[in-house]
Amino acid sequence: MDERESILSENLEEYFDGANQAIKNKKYNTATTLFFKAICSATDLLIFKKEGIVPSSHNHRFRIIQDKYIEIYKILDRDFPFYQESYTKKMNKEAAEVLMEDARRIKEMAKG
């Protein structure tokens, strides 16, 4: 396994596990943030495996996904506002669970 792939995979697991722990502790802002980071890590892993590159920013990631992986783009586009709102609003369990399911889905796509 390439070192970049290994790092992306390890980061994905760390964010996903941390988010699950946060949701168990009813820390929904933390869970939301970490699930979105897991989504981004899973997306980057998928891009790396299929395209051979690691996106350099959110904008770069969004452009690649929008051009080549529309199903994932729709998820990112829907979930990004939750991540942004987690800085200024109190997130709830339902929002965290939406991101949890999306993170799980993209994680399976990236690992599979």
C-alpha cells in the first residue's frame, strides 16, 4: 500500500471512530465535524485510488468530485453546510446521524 493511501485510510478511521465516540457522548458538534472530516478523507482516498492524486483543498476535491463522481458530489454538497454550521450553531443528533450514514456510505465506496 502506498504511504499516501495508508495515511488517508488511517485518518479516515481516526475521524470516523472519533465521531462515533462523540455521538455516544452526545457531543453533536464534534461528531458533525469529525464525520465531515471522515467524509472528506474517504473522498480523498477514493480519488487517490482512482485518479492517483490527493486533492490539495476543499475546492480541488469538490471540482474533481463534481466532474467525475456526481453521486458523491451530491452528498458533499448537501453535507457541507452542516459542517459550516457546526462552528456557529448547536448541532443535534439527527444532523450528526445524517453525516454518520453518509460517511459510512462513502467509506464503503472508498474501501471497496
